Amino acid sequence: MSVGILATVFCLAAGGQTINVMALDQAGAQTVLQAAKESAQQRNAINNNCLACHSANHVLNQLRCPGRPGKEVVSKMIRAYKAPVSPDDAKSIVDYLVRTKGAS
């Protein structure tokens, strides 16, 4: 890939969302691809861990709980309920919760 402007318009499907990217330089294209990869990791972590006990509606639409950051909620699931969540998946789940529900 050349370092110049990409002349091609391409669509990137990421997390159920289509992102139209046009005329990005190489760094911009890499940023978009990295974001899509992180979104896929977060989606997989939710699917592989949270949906074993919770409905998709509960995970995706639960109201924000002030003072209960994503890290605290995930830690409680692991500690109190013995959820078998790997450290990498726990980080991905927390990142998803913070991105979609806010830091607190």
C-alpha cells in the first residue's frame, strides 16, 4: 500500500455498523481498521461471556448506573458470581460498557 491518499472508496462493516471511508491516508485507514478490530473483540467478549447468563436485551439496553463503572460491574460478575471471564475478555467488556454507557 502506498503512503499517499487512497483513491478507493471502501465500506467496512464493523459491529453491525457500516463505515464509509473515502480518501484516507495510510495512517487514517489503519486507525479505522484498528477500531473495527477492537469493536469485533468487544462484541465477541460480550457474546462469549455475558450472554451465558444475561439476555442480549439486558446487556445492550441496561440503564446506566451512576457510580458503577463498567470495571466494577465486570469485577462483581467474576468475583461474586464466579463468571469464567479471562482478563483480556474482561478488559474488552469494560471497554464496551464505557464506550456505550459512559464511564460511570
